[in-house]
Amino acid sequence: MKQNLRLLFFLLLLGSPLLLEAQVVDQDVHRVIFQVTKGETADQQQVIGQLNNILRALPKAEIEVICHGTSLPLVLEAQSDVKDGITDLQNRGVVFAACENTMHKAKASKEDLISGVITVPSALAEIIIKQEQGWSLIKAGN
């Protein structure tokens, strides 16, 4: 009996990576506004991972990533640690937007942004408008 339980446990353990792999939840269109406020390397990597997880589960999701505050380096050409990840996500339809208020405070221009990143006058106003239009808000991070 103990051997059977050990074998079952061993087989479950071997199969657990397959169970942990994100699966498609549904094929409907979901509109997501993804708020990012932190920009350290680990935060940037976490954002890319979270966005990829959403797209694996909801492949038809429409996602707009709003960067403001200390997250601006995420979308700055010279400071982003995840440019390839951003480009890949842009190619899959994810929109990255930088807050012009934050850019002004950081003395950053549109030319400083990674190619394809758009700007919005106010990140918070953009979030409010999107929520009023029925978009779901996700705050990135832990």
C-alpha cells in the first residue's frame, strides 16, 4: 500500500510542471487596463511574466499597459531591462502607454520611449476612462 502511494506521489510530482502550465481559460475578448507603478528590474520582469500569463489564459485579451510614477523606465529605450519582452508583447497586440505627466517630471521625451510606445496625457485619467468603458483594471506586481 505504501509503495502504491509513493508511486502515485512520484507520478504526480513528475506531472506537476504540466499542471502548473497556464492553460487557455476562454476565447472571448477581454479588455484589460494594466497599471504599472514600479520600475526596478525585478518589477519589469514580473510585468512581462504577468502579461504573458494573461495572454496564455486569454489569448484574445486586449491589453493596455499604463506606466506612470517610478515605472517609466519600463518603457524608456535607454533604461528598460525588458525591451525584447515589450516588443514581443507589442507584436501580439499589447499596447504600452507612458504617462505624459510622469514624462514631464522625469524630463523624458517621446523620442526616449521604446518604439511603438504611445503616450497618454494622464495615466490616472486614462484608467478612469477605460474603467468607465468596461475595461478591467489590474495593478501589476505582488
